[in-house]
Amino acid sequence: MGKRAASTPASPPKGKVARKFQDAIEVEDCFLDQCAPLFELISQTSGLSAACRDMLLAMSPHCLRSAKDHRHAYQTTMVEVLCKVVAGVELEHTTALQAAGAEVTEVDSQKEAAASAVVASQEAADSAVQERDLKDAACKSATQAATEDHA
């Protein structure tokens, strides 16, 4: 003869047990909130397969929750892997930051060259205006001299 099915379904704990259970859930949520930046960093990591990324996301809270001297050898290895992943992301960001800095320097150089070109163009325009004014004055003087000679 087989076992009988339970007459009532399993229910969540009640009383003091429920309070301890709820406190454990809140501590778990708090720890996961503290791990959120690491989860985001792992999610942004390039060069990892989706399966590897999912594995790191799944195991990281369990490895980090344990105290360093109480970790299993596998957990210690996974923490070292996490450190390498973080170092890789840091290197990527540092490289991108240096590239952006070089680009800013290049743009500043182009800006200075453009400003110099504007100044040179303005000086050329001022010189052309002065030359035009001199020619206008010479033309007026010649016209006036010609009208006086005919008169």
C-alpha cells in the first residue's frame, strides 16, 4: 500500500518561525542589493559567453557570503575568477578612458587650429578692408583732380 497524500497543502511558517524566516529573507535581499554593482559589472563584461556570465551571476553571492577562511576551495577559486573578471573590466574601462582622453586632446588641438585659422582670416579681412579703403581714397582723389583739371 502507498502513502496517503497530505490532507492540507504545505503553508508558510507561522509565529516566531515566520518572523525568523522573514528576517532571513530581508538579510538575503540586503546582501543581494549590496551585490547589485557586481552583478551589473558581470553583465557588462565582454568576452564571456552567456552561459559563463550566468554561472558567475549565480555563484557569486554564495562565494562572497562565506567568510574568506570558511570558503570551500571551489568558492575560493570562483572568487579569484571574479577578481580576474573585475580586473579585466577595469582594464577595458581604463583603455576606453585613455582613448577618450586622446580624442579630447585631438579635438582640443583641432579647436586651437581652427581658432588660429579664424584669427588669420580676420586679419586678412581687415587687411583687405584697409587696402580697399586706400584704393577708394586714391580713386576719389584722382576723380577730384580730374574734375578740377577739366574745370
